[in-house]
Amino acid sequence: MKSYEAVARSLREARPDRLLAALRSALAEHYGAVAVDLLLVDYGMTALCHVAAGADEGEQYSVFTSPAGRAFGSQEPLVEERSGRGTIMVHLPVSVRGDRLGVLTVETPGRSLPGPTQLELQRIAEDAGRALLVAERDTDVYRVARRRNRLTLAAEMQWDLLSGRAYECPEYSIGAQLEPAYAIRGDNFDWSVSGDRLHLSITNGMGEGIEASLLTSLAVNALRNARRGGAPLAGQAALVDQAVYAQHGGRRFLEMLLLSFDAATGEVEAVDAGSPRLYVLRGDEVVPWPFEAQMPVGMAEDTVYSVERFRARPGDRLVFVSDGVFDARNLTGESFGDRALTRAVMGTRLLPAASVPQEVLRHLSGYREGRASEDDTLVVCVDWRGREGAV
């Protein structure tokens, strides 16, 4: 335990841009590590990228086929024996409250890893995740490491606007992803947890490039301002509508789906102001949820919004998609949302929420048969477990 505490202290005291150096030094001193690497998942969620030491960018590893990728996908440690070297390599998921950030790899002498030592290394990987989130306020090192390609300016703005890509608590789990990851424009997801409430929004800003990103940024920040000011859900939609209309006079608008979940009861309030759609996997059936669509925000002055209500049941999987998903067409002109999306959602039954968006987007890519998407594609998954004892 003293070794763990020493490494944890070194992380707390490290400069924001020197977390890897602190880990290498502390793990070598207290655990005999002969090699330590920190791998961060890229924006597209397809590769694990080295946090560079100096100018060396290092090798990238597949999320799907590499040992580190298997640890990332399973969220369980994976131990490799390094034949001929007399060492073992342990790959440890780096995650914070369900948000998968990457993998910490540690090579140590010997042919096995004692159970208590592995548990301590797992705790160190968790501590590294928390340290990363704090450090990103003060350094670009980790954002740079995640890039396999150059981000467009619009995408840079969008990623900085987004919440994490996953969240987990006893009552529910969330997973989300946007594509094209390096060139997203106006789509956005946002969530906030407060007491028994989960607030979730799905946004599709009209337009291309910077114009779409600026429009979405205005709307999301107006929504956060309204929510933090204590406005009810319909009032939040109205205040976003006013902010966008005041800026653009109805020439530009957004489509939004706003939801507020009660973790204690599963009761959900919703305001559907446009195109994002919900598909519910309940038992062995996928059902498109029949919201009543209202005016997009910013289209008309002083729009009044009304709230719909439904209940999420324990075991429900709620999959939210943007029009870039359900309106995508194959070579015959059939839209993905007609039948293929239902099959894709059904095919995710055995996956955790954090993996669902990528799987749906993989099905979508196959459906398009190699053709590039003409629109942003967004998928958000909420797995609802509810609270024990809730009616």
C-alpha cells in the first residue's frame, strides 16, 4: 500500500504536461517497472495513441485487435507474458466514471503478477484518468496525442464543447460518439447529473463548417445557462429559442431533443424540437418512440414548448440518433432508419452502453457501402437500470 500511495502522490504533484514522466519514475522506483506507456484513444475511437515523449509520436495500436485494445474494450486488465525477456506486460484501462480515456501499460520483471499488485496498479490507472481530466485544463499535450489526423476548426470547437463520451452510475450508463470525428460540424450531445436528475440534450445545428459549429455553441451554452438558472425543461427550450432567434432572426435554427430523467422513478420529461430520434430496445423489440415534434429552436419568435412524459423501465436501452443516421441511404435509396437501424440496435444487446454508438455507426458505414457521409452522424445510448425498489 505504501508503494501505491507513493505513486498516487507523484501523480498529484506532477506538472500537468509531465504525468507520463511522473508515472515512469514512480512505477520504476516502487514496482520495478522496466517500461511504462500511456495510450489515449483517438477522437474516432479506433486507435490507441502514445502520449509522446519529446518529439517521438510512437506507434498506434488498434482498439479492436491489439492486446491494449482488448483491455480497452473489455475494461478489464490484460496480462501478457513477454517470452524471452523474463517480464510481463499488464494493460490497464484508464477510465473515469465509465468514460474510457485509454490504457496504461506497465512492464515488470517476472512471470506472474501477484493479485494485490495488480489491484494496486488498477487503482493507479484510475488515478491517472482523474489526473488527465484535471491536467487537460492546463496543457494541450493529451489533446494532441489523441489526434490521428488534423481536426477542422469546426471540429475543434465541437469537441471542446462536448461532455465526456461515456458516464456510468448505479442507475444508468451512457455512451456517445460523433462522426466524422475529425470534421464534425453542428451535431452535439450534452448531459449533466444533478441529484436524482439526468439532463440530456441532442442537438443538430443547421449549416456547414464554422457556421454550424458557432450556431450549436450558442444553443448549447444558452441551454446550460437556462438549466443552471433553474428553468424547467420547457422553459429551457424557450430560452434557447429566444437566444438563437435574437442572434439570427429566424434565418438559422437548430433541431433539439431535450430530456430530463428522474433516477428514482424512471419518469422522463421530453421536449422534441426537431429531428433527433429515439429508438427503445425493450425486451426483444426495438420501437421508434413517437414524440410529438415541435418547432425547431430559433425558427420563430417566442415559440412556446410543451413537455411530454414517459417512463424508462429497468432493462431499457434508449438509442438516440441524428438525421445523419436515420436519413442515410444505401445505393437503392432506402434510408437506414427504415429497417437497418432497428437491426443494428437489436444487434447491440450484449454490448455495454459505451460500445453501442460505435457498433451502430459501424453498421451505418457498411450500409453506405463505402460512400462518405454527407452529414454529421451522432449516436447516444442510455442503458436504464433504475433504482432498486423503484416502482
